[in-house]
Amino acid sequence: MTVPTTDDPSQPCLTIRTWILGVVSCVLLAFVNQFFSYRTNQLSISAVCVQILALPIGRWMARVLPPTIIRIPLLGCSFSLNPGPFTMKEHVLVTIIASSGTGGNYAVSIVTIVKAFYHRRINAMAAVLLTQTTQLLGFGWAGLFRKYLVDPPYMWWPGTLVIVSLFRALNEEERRPKGGVTRLQFFLICMACSFSYYVVPNYFFPAISSISILCLIWKDSIPIQQIGSGLRGLGVGAIAFDWATASVLGSPIAAPTFVLFNVLASFVIFIYIVMPLCYWTNVYDARRFTFLTSHLFERSGRPYDLNRVLDPKTFTFNVEAYENYSDIYISTFFAISYGIGFATLTATLSHVLLFDGQYMLKLWRQATSTASEKFLDVHGRIMKANYAAVPQWWFHLLLLLVTALSIYTVEGFGRALQLPYWGILLAIAMAFFFTLPVGIIAATANTMPGINIISEMVIGYILPGKPLANVVFKTYADVSMGQAITFLCDFKLGYYMKIPPRSMFIAQLAGAVIANASYFGTAWWLLTEVPHICETDLLPDDTPWTCPGDAVFFSSSVIWGVVGPRRMFGPGSIYSGLNYFFLLGLLAPAVVYLFHRLFPEKKWIRLINFPVIFAAAGFIPPVKAINFNCWFIVGFVFNYWVFKHHKQWWGRYAYVLSAALDAGTSFMGVVAFFALGNYSIYSVNWWGGVADDYCPLARCPTEAGAYIPKGCPQLR
């Protein structure tokens, strides 16, 4: 049985050990993840590292700290420095607090594009409030959906069961196997090896982060370099020896086998077939522009001069200047990725409706009809008997407070964020409306579609020509819904692990506030201290500060906010044909469902998941072909070959290895920055000291008469 059916209410939860370990871990994780988000090889450190490390440290603290009672004057309360053995409940709460530093802060990208891309000032207090309120807003109404998404046993949140299993495995007494090592010893050994090795791709030999074999053989061929480049092309034959490159899509070791093959199918279909076919048949004048980029162009292929269409005083779109200048063009790769984003949205809804619709309807009816106390499962009965619930007014008060701060953020500070107060209310309404259906999908099908495309499209039609209004609205709508569902998911984890609900609420809220402050502080420091951060035209070739994710975010703000969806995707526009991807996404799961019903004995048909297929291809850009290559190779080796032939080893050490590789790589990356990168020293000066795949021609256009970037040959 995965979930324990017993409980000890006397176990301490929010102890001083919990707060020390949780807060320190939260700050460090948020710092490292935000730090790496600006680098070419982005690295995301999960809370598994904390989950593994917190246990021995907590037990060590339980052995060495004195049982001194500390009394807090005025408040009339006290706490013990050492309330006894380190408990599993403390372990869970430490991980909950720390996990706030793993998901990123979407609003930080707004601050980044304002300062680094639009080159405008943003009030620091407005930026702080923006990063806090967008993350906290969803907590306010999450409490309203607890009785539908947490309390019923039918809403089981499958992803939490994996976490529960790991908590139990770590907290159960483990003896060192004969001739082997414990999980903690294995973690420390692998982390040390990862830490030591990463100095090679990070400093001594950055070129091994992307080795494009075809480019090294055919040095003068544009088409071959477009095919072979792992950074700017299709990545045929490209390989890397760098965990940071392999883990950009998330840890490949943690991906189930069926997901690996769905992603592989996505990569082959869209990257090796659809996109090359579109490029070499010159769809959307593809050959006039760089092969793979998120940058914006004018009709001749020159980089788009946004200053010509943005009024510098009002920071709004100048329609007359736009009509006299040029429509915005994007690379065909980027255009198709938008179409794939459209398809992902409808495919998710279609897939869930077809494959899980009846089951979800049944669960919903059971949840709404059995929400009373007498129908609670064993976990619900234990929780009700032993712990007080979170008062509903806590959620109401938080919602009112954060809503008021959100309105003040957009209406104050000279209305620099361009979104009026009713935009906040509309964003809240959209997020509130989608929280319940998306929450049901997440709680039963372990899939959570976002509403970022819908939200930026809606506000793009309502308020065209205002880039900040678009991204601020999108962030408030999409992030608040996501945070509400994350909050509910964590509440279900606490439900399974028998954590007092009020302790969970305090830990989640405190973790979110602390993480947001760390995200913002890290971003503000880097944006202030790193010269020309994100400005690739002004940075040296060996710099890691290229901000691939924020570059896409910036281009999206121009496409949806400055120009607007009507001019980019509306009737008669250049990219109006991409709207057919909505229909494609709607119909694709129906084909799979039809074959599934016709051939029910073919179990593999059920594993074809078009939401995963579309979503994977939609990551390009900023994800590169080299990332897909390495991710799949590593994932296949561990989750297919190792799992098949060494299942016991895989079950014991696979996730621990993933966490160790993440931790060692990130620690070395931060150490290298403070020791070398802070002094503009990024690598050794030799052939392999450049973080490049030596495919310079992959960025060159192939259409005669197009604008020729520096370093590209003239075409005839």
C-alpha cells in the first residue's frame, strides 16, 4: 500500500528545524533556478535534491541541538530547539517549503524583457509586487475547491503518490547492502562526480555541450549545417556530453518510457519532417530568414527594428508607422511552434474528453454527492478526527488582500504596466473559471493544460498595441490558476501524509513569499550587474548569458501585445493558416480514440498521447535539437534498457542519480560564476573553449535577394 493509513498526531511538524531547512533550501533553489534560467544551457533543480538531503541533515540536527526552550516575549509562545527525533512530517513540510523555489516565477520574465529587451525602466516596488501577487493570487480561491478536488477519495492526484512513495522509502530504516551503498551515500558520490565533471563543459571544454559532426565535415555548406547543427538546425548526428544539455526538458531519468517514445515521435514528425518540408518549400518565405530562431524580422530578412513602431513616450503601438514600415515576420520554425501551441490546447481538451470524459464525469458526480463527512475515506476520517481544518476566512482574506495589491500594482506607479484594474478582474475571472475543470484533469489524468494562449489572445484583441498589458494579463490569468492547482496538489500530499492542514497552509504561503523574493532578488541583481545580459548582439561568443526563454517571451509580447493577434493571425494576415492547428489538435486524439475502440486488444494505441506529442514539439524554440537528442538517449538508456535488465538497481537508485546530477551540476555552475564568470572569464581560450557547435552557416538565409547577416556568404 502506497499511502499510510495510520497517524501519530503527537509528531511535531513546524519546528525550528523545519523552518531552517525549508527556508534555506527554498532560497537556494530559487536562486539557482533563476540564475540558470538566463544561461544558454538552462538547468532546473527539482525539490528531490532537498527531499534526499534534508533527511540526514534533519536527523543530524536532532542529535546535536540542545532541547532548550526559547520563549518569545509579547507573543506568549515558545518552541524547543530540539523537540525530539526528526519526523517524516517535518521532512514533508521542509520539502513543501523548498518546492516553492523550483517552479520559477513567470512575472520575473516581465521584469527581464522590460529592462533587457525593451530597455525601459520599471519601478522596483512595482516589480516586487508583480512577482508576489501573481504567485499568491491563486491561493485565495484554492480553498473554495478543496471539498471537490482534495477531500473526495476519487480525486486521487496520481503524481503525489510517487512523492509519497519516495518519502516512505527515504524515511524507512535503510541498511547498507553488502558490497553496495545506501541511497544517501550513492547520492553524495554521484553529486561529487557531477560537480567535478561539470568544470569540463562549463569552463575547460564548452564545445562538448553541443558537438555537430556534420558541421565539422562540411564547413562551407549552408544546407548541411542547417541539417547538422544541434543549436541552430535539425541536429542530425549532434551529440553532447553535458548533463545541463540533456536535462533542459527536465530530467530524462524521471520520464516514463511511453512519454519518451511520444516525445521521440513528436521530434521525428515535426522537426525532421514537417518543419524541413515547410522550410525547403519556402512556406511563409522561410528561406529568407534564419533557420531556427525566435527573433523578429522585417520582410527583407533584416532584424525588425521595434523602435520604429513603438511610441517611445507612451510605449504603445504606432499603427501608421507599422503600415509604412513592414509586417513582422518570424522564422517558420517559430511560426509552426505557435501552431503547435494552438494544437496542444485543443488536443488536451479533446484527449481528456474522449479517453477520460465518462470517468471524470463519474468522479465529479461522486465528488459532489459524497462531499459530506460520512463519505470520507480512511485518510479523510483521520484528518478530521485529529486536526482542525483551515478556516475558510483565511482564504477569503488572502484573496481580498492580494486582489487589492494586484489592482494597486497596475493602477499605481504611473500605470506603467498598461493594464487597467478591470484587466485584473477579468484575469481573475478566467483563472477562477478554469481552475475547477483543469483541476479535475490534473487530479485524475495527471495532465494540466495551461491557459496562456487563450489569455494572451483575449487581451490581445481587447487591448492591442500594449505589450506590457498583454504579458501582465497573461501572467495573472495563467499563473494564478496554476498556483491554485499546485496549492491543491500539495494539500492532497499533506492529506496523504497526515500533515495538519493549518501547518500546510502556513508552510505553502511562507514558501511562496520567500521564493518570490529570492527569484526577484536574483533576477534584479543579474540584470543590474551582468553587462548586456540577454543582448546577444553585444555579448562575446563564449558568454552563457543569452536568455533563450526570455527571448521567446519577448517575441511573444511583441506578437500578441504590440502587433496583436488580429494582425498576426486574423483573416488576411500572413500567418492566418496557423489557425487550422486548432482543428488539427481537436481531431488528432479522435483518430487515436477511434483506433483504440476498433482494436482494444492493442494496448499500445492507448499510449499515443497527442497532448504530449504537440507540447514537446512546441518547446522549440527556446529548446534546441541537441537537447532533444541527449534527453531521449539518456532517457532510453535508463528507463528502457536499465529498467529492463537491472530493475532492482533502477528502483533503488535511478531518481537518486537524477537528483545528484542536478545538484552537482548546479553547484559547480554557481561556483564557477563567482570564481570566474563574475570577472568575465567564461572558458579557456582554445578551439574547444567556445560554447558553440561551429555551424555558423546554419543561421544564414538561402533565398537570393534576402538580407545577408554578417559572416554569411552572398547568394546568387
